Amino acid sequence: MKNKIPLLACFISIVSFLSCNAQQDKQENALDSFIKRKGDSLYKNQKVPGIFVGVLNNGERKYYNFGFADPDKKMLFDSATIFEIGSITKTFTAYVLESILTEKGINDSSAVLEYLPDSVQQNKALESITFLGLMNHTSGLPRLPANMDLTTHAMAPYDYYTAADLFAYLKNCIPKPDGKSNYSNLGAGLAGLLAERITGKTYRVLLDEYIFLPFKMAYHADETIDGIKNKGQGYFEGNKSDYWKADVLAPAGTLKCSAGEMLTYFQCMLKPVHDKSKQVVDKLLEPTVTIAPVMKVCRAWHTYEEKDKPVVYWHNGGTYGFSTFGAFTKEKNKAVIVVINQFNKNATSDGLGLVIMKELMK
């Protein structure tokens, strides 16, 4: 009689464990089927070169490939295939800048003017611009500077725009803040430049110091990107496109990563690598401006919010070769990265990424 209770408890425990595993397998199979069905449909209907999806689900990673990373070579995407993440770069820049401001004891509501060259400081119209305004796009700066040549270097507009060009523009710039979030690549580029001026270090060094080394990610430099074999081929209106190699506006959107590295990045947002990192991440994810009932702007990150559902933090990106979408939810420990190797397919990558996040949170 004494042994029957422990044996019964053990049996119930085993049955419960098997039942939970079976339910989990069923849920995972349903998720696999859902992503494959959606991905296949979009790949065929949108007629894109390729779509790649990476999913982080309670610590487990899965990848889904549709089409090709390089159609001419019949090369498939995998977790290590490099691609341009576009404006998701802005979240990296915000993390670096907020980390530096925290260390230096500078409030991000502080004005940026004193950290600019003396010749630029003479333009008092810039006095209203704050670090926060650069990160949440409320600075009143335009999307791009007016002295940027978008004709001569049409396919590489960021490659030849220098710090000297930016400072020349800022000397006479008149921001037009309206209390709303108006997307600005110029503002994000300036945020990265200010991080350099405050520390005396290059943006690349700062990325290594604050993100790539502690997060155990790799930095893929512009000067070596052409030599990488496992690299996605981007397309612009049916033609092959080259990777951007930006100058001063690089912090706005020219990082190159793999899906595996992006999931690592999101994992470090979900579970920061140390207390200082947690402090920065918590600050970055604070809503600052409301765009719509379901969407707010944080520091670089955006939110997607539905009633009684976990908040989804997201950002997308677009270059002349790639359309990307990345998102995560802290409450459920889940994340997704979507990449399409074709220009101007953000409606597709955003839509796919968001429906996958919703499926993950069920």
C-alpha cells in the first residue's frame, strides 16, 4: 500500500509529461505548417527571388526558406546567409547612443547642439533638437538632407554623403517639429555621429564595444562584404543591386547581418546580457509618441498593441536590394526575422512577420 501512491503519482506525472509534449509537438507542427503555407503562397504570388524566415520560440530557433538567396547560383538562404537589414540598423544605433548617454550621465532629453562643431552651433534653429528627438523621429528634421545628391549616385545615395556635407547642411537647416513622429534617416544618421563625437570613437568601434562583442555577434564590414560567399543577392526592379556602403548616414540603415545573428540580437533584447544592458533596453522600449491606437514609437523601436495581447516591438528595413522585418515580444519570449531579397517589398515582409508573431503568441 505504501508504494502505490508514489507509483500512481509517478504514472500521472509521466502521462502528464507525455500529454504536454504531444500538445507542444502539435502546436509546433501547426506553426510549421502555418509559416510554410504563408511563405509558399507569398513566394509564388509576389514573384520575389526569395523569402527567408527565422523564428525564436522559447529559446528554440527554426528557419524557413522559400526561393533563393541567389537565384543565378541556385543558392538557398540559411541561418548564416548575410543580407542588408536596412533601417533595423536604427535600433542598433539607439542602443549604442542610449548606452553612451547613460554612462556619461547625459539625459536623452538634452539638446544636441553643444556636441556639434562650433560652426554648426551658430544655427540657433537647432536648439530644440534632443537626443530623444533623433531616436523617436520628433526632431523636425526631414527624411533626407536637401544637399544629398540622389541623381549622380542614384543606386548608392548614402555612399558618398560625408560628415562635411552633413555639417554644411545643418548650418542652415531649419527643423520643423510638429509634435508628431516624422521618420528621418537624417536624424538617425546624426544620432550615430553624435555618439562618435561624444566618445571620440568610430561608429564601427562603438558597435563592437556595445553590441557585437557582448552579444557575441559578428560585424560584417563594408570593405569585406563583397568577398563573402554566403551572401544574399538583392534585386531592384528585376536587376541585381550592390550592397550599400554608406558614410556618415550609415547609422540610419546599412548594417549587414544573418538571420541567426538577428535572432541572437532579439534574444539579447529579451534577456539582456547584463544589468546595464537591461537598463538600456528597458529605456529603449518605453513608448514616447502615439501614432495610432495600435502603434507607438519608442526609442527607434515601434510597438504593435492589441487589447489583451502582449506588446510586439518591431522595426522594418528597406534598401535597394532587400526588404526586412524584425519583431519580438518580451512577455512570450518570441521573435521573428523576415527577409526578402527584393526592393520595395516591405508590405509583404511586414505582413508576413506580423502574422507569424500573432501565431507565435496564440
